[in-house]
Amino acid sequence: MALDERVITKAIVDRYYEKICGILDLDAAIVGAGPAGLVAGYCLATAGKKVAVFERKLSVGGGMWGGGMLFNEIVVQEEACHVLEELGVRTRLYREGYYTADAVEAASTLASRCVKAGAPVFNAVSVEDVVMRPEGIVGLVLNWTAVDMAGLHVDPLAIRARAVIDATGHDAEVVKVVHKKVPGTLKTPSGTLEGEKSMWSEEAERLTLENTREVFPGLFVAGMAANATFGGPRMGPIFGGMLLSGKKVAELVFTFLETSAVPR
Ligand code: 48H
């Protein structure tokens, strides 16, 4: 069969159009396709929720690919191994309580399971703002990352979501935007971002989970963004806290969706 470039072009445009029109009205929108965001996407999609992930970079997987200092292995503590096992990432016992996984296998498998579960990832898309109503956050404002990189003055597009998860890592970008627009209103001790603290692996892993919660009506934080928001330390290249945080935020958002009647 002869291949026609016009058909190839139309196939891509039609399919992308179908994909983006399918996510204009979400149960949950996840910002950031690192380990926390991908696990949250997988869990919410598996639980039957309409969810999508938006990732600024072309590549998904966030900070996992390079392991520690580009040695592409990650460490996961025993308590979190079940998350990797559930998603099909192989782990190896290093010594009691400590397991390792191949960083490339972990990043690619989490991404694959997230998308296949029904949570599409929109890569090269940056979240630059939120959609706000008196009851809280009800959506996201999106633009191509390339527009931002080129410094072009191009207006964004927006989607609606009953809940938003900030899984943007160290920068906690969605929380920062909300703080800028309505200062002093975050559900943190000071009402502002508490800021990430220096490395303390054990405390950081505990706090990542504790800090995974709602920070503003309709906005939840997960992964490193949770510690940046609530003032926890960093932990280095151990990823159990990120995986467990992704699972926990999915459970919190699931309950939020089941119990609150946010109008669309
Ligand atoms: C769209 C955005 C935007 C935006 C950022 O950094 P991540 O891997 O985040 P987590 O929390 O899942 O995992 C953190 C982990 O990778 C890590 O950094 C650790 C354990 N550090 C310990 C230490 O001591 O340093 O992924 C976040 C993703 C990235 O891919 C960003 O590109 C993306 O979010 N992102 N996407 N719109 N505005 N901002």
C-alpha cells in the first residue's frame, strides 16, 4: 500500500484532537509526571476516575532517570516496594530494609502503566496558572512549553478539573502560583510556602507522606512538592516516599471526589 503524507498528518491531528477534547472536564488533573504524579495517575485511573497528567518536559519520569548523581539506580525502602511490585517494576534486595531498582525500568514502567491504566500524559505542556472560583481551584491553565521557552506572547488554553494535584517536585509550581494570586491563604502553618529544608533522608521520607494533603480548596500536594510546601527536608535518591505519596494523594483525591459536590 502506498503511504500518503496527508493521511499521516491527519491521523496525528485527529487523534490528538480526540485525546485533548477528552480531557476538558476531568475528575483530577495531575501536574508533573515524576514518580509521585505517575503513581497518582495510575491509581486514580485504576479506581475509575477521569484523570490526565501534564508534564512540562518532553520526557516523563521526572527525577528518576538519573538515579543518584547519574548512577542510574534508585533506592526504595522495604515499606514502599509493594508499589513498584504492583506496577511491575523489579526490585533487588541490597541489604535488610533497602532495595534497588533500575532507574530506566522504573521511569519507563511507571509511565507505561499510568497511560495504559487510562491516565494520558500530555508532555511538553506547561501548567502556568489555575482556574479559580470562590469554592476553590476548578481547573488548569495550559500552554506549550515551547511557547514559554521561545518567550512568545501567546495566550494559554484551560481545562476544568474537580481536583488538582501539584506533583511538580522541588519547585511546587502550582502551589507557588496560588500563593502569588491569593497570598497567605494556603493551609500551611504560616499560610505561605514553608520551603524545602536540607537533606535528612529518614525524616524527609516520613514527612513526604505526612505532608501529602490538601493545601488549598481543590489543590493537593504530592511528592517533593509536599515537602517544599509544608517545610520538610529533602531525602536524596531514595524514592519510596514519592511512590507512597502518589498512592496516598490518589486515595485523598478519590475520597474528595466521592464526598464533595463541586459544581463543574
Ligand atoms: C508541567 C511541570 C511543571 C509545570 C514542573 O521532580 P519530580 O520527579 O517530582 P516527584 O515529587 O515525583 O519526585 C521527586 C524526585 O524526583 C526527586 O527530585 C527527589 C527524590 N529528590 C530528592 C533530593 O534530595 O533531591 O517530577 C516533577 C515533574 C518534572 O518532570 C517537571 O518537569 C514537571 O514535574 N513540572 N510540569 N507544568 N508547571 N513544573
